[in-house]
Amino acid sequence: MPSQAEPVSTRLVVERRTIEVNDRAASVLGVRQPNGTPGLVLDPGEAFRTRLENRLGEQTIVHWHGQTPPPSEDGVADTGYVSPLAPGEVRAYDFPARPGTHWMHSHQGLQEQLLLASPLVVRTTEEVRDDRQEVTVLLQDFSFRGPAEILADLTNTATDTATVHQGMNHGSMVMAPAPAMGSGVNAARIFPRSAEVKFPRSAAQAVAE
């Protein structure tokens, strides 16, 4: 009797990347597929089945915002159900995906403020039937200053990024103003598709340059 093929898994990689802001290079973090595609887009009925690889030289963990996986796959180490991924570790996730426009982000220290976040879109049958083109926009705050330095200024104390943990009070998935520290990340899908969307730097992005 032929063996049943294993379900296909996507791959996500947490790694350092370089972006350009106002003609200046900046080293930030990211979570994306090996081909450079940020985050995931799943079809109707497709399970969230992926392998997450940590290519950072430090621990990390990714929370699947808007999803309802088992606690051991939720990506929040503070709950005690799961530990962060060690450098070089690969971890598998497999659970039913919840439709909607969501996002994924780090729940380790201040990694989210270093832009470790990406879209997580689970399409519905109606969206596929409508056959409309889509573009996903993820808005994040940015500063050339490190998040630990900014937080230390705001709290008037030195901050160790390895011991600072985010709460669950993140930005919602609507186009609302994001908090200045970057804990709010907003995402939306826009119709129809445009080839490329470039946004001018906002006042929040220019904080304390």
C-alpha cells in the first residue's frame, strides 16, 4: 500500500535585513519566506502549516496575531506553554487558519520595534470568487535610533532588550494611527492593485533621529 504523502509546509525565516529610508541604510529584522516574500497569504480552507526558522544570533518567537492555535503554537513565551526559538532552531506549526487580514510579529524583547512583523492574510471563498486584485500594506513606525535607547529615554532608565516583553495591547488591523513607539502595526488590503506604494516618512517615523 503506497505511503501517504506528507502535507506540504511553507517556510518562514526570521532574519536580519537592510532597508533604505531617505537614502540611508538601516539594519532591521524581518520574518519572510525564503524567496523574500513577507509573511503568508493562505487560500480558503488552507491550514496554517509552516516551519519557522530562526536565523538570528539570539532567541526569538513569533505570535500569529488573529489566529487561535493551541497554546503551544501561539508564539507567546510569557504564557509558559512554549519557549523561544534558539538561534538556528526550526519549529513546525500546524493548525486551522482563521480567515481575515491579520499579522505576525515577534513576542521577544523589542524585536517587534525592530520591524520583526509581517502580514498574515487568510482569504475567504467570497474573496476568491470576486476575483479582485489585492495589495497588502503593512505600516510600521521607524527610527534610526535603537528601540532600547528610545525606551530608556521614555522611562528614564536603562533597558535590556532581552528582558523587555511586550503585552498583548497591540494595534488593531484597521487603518488607525499607530502609537509612537511602534507597538501598533496596522495592516489592510487595498483594491485594486498598484505596482508599488511608497509612503513619505511620517512624523512618528522621524522621532529622535
